Amino acid sequence: MIPVGLQNKRIIDIPEDISKVGWYKYGAAPGSTGGSSVIVGHRDGISPEPGAFYYLDKVKIGDSIIIDQSNYSISTYKVSKILEIDKKKFYTVANGIFSTKGRSRVNLISCIGPYHEKWGGYKRNIIITATLLTK
């Protein structure tokens, strides 16, 4: 997991390497006692290999998400919400996704849907929200 920030003060950075995910370093860290951790990753890229979040659309409510951190701690989350949203409407849910308040949770974000080269890529995001069970 690579710490990432913002580009142009509005859009979260995503690691260039499609096999890596980025953790939004200005929010809660995974496993924190409260607030929302945000982890972003590519669905795919130019190469034929799938990206880190290629199968994110297969996740179901109730599934477990296990995050193994660089400090050797492991956090287990349970999926509580799945949202697919048009990228142009992402701002309508951003406050909840990037919140530093409330119960500890993680939001996994990637692109979803058909890729439209003439439209500039994917038009939708998938957001998986899971709440912390154990650390």
C-alpha cells in the first residue's frame, strides 16, 4: 500500500503501477480506532494483466476484507455497503467517504463498468465500505 495525496487539490492520486493500491494519507490509517480509511486502485490498465482492484465488483455485503499493513498488524473488516456511482456525482458522497469521524471503516474505490476510450475511460466508480471487526 502506497501513501497517496491529491492531484490538483481535488482528485485523489492513484499509484501508476496497476498492481499497487494507494492509501489516502490525509485520512485515517487502516486499523485506526475511528474514521474512514480510503484505499484506491486500478481496475486494469494498458497491459493485459488485471489491476489490483479488478475483481472488486465481485465483493458482496458481509464479505471479509483483511488488510495486512507494513507494520505487521492485520485489520479485519466486514463489508457493509456497496455503491456504484457516476464519477461526475462522486462529490455527492465524498464527505462520508473521507470522514475522520465515526466508527472505524475502510472504503475501497476503483472504476467499474465498460471502458469507453472515446469518452475518456470508465464513467463510474465502485465504492466498497467495510467496518472494522478486529485488529
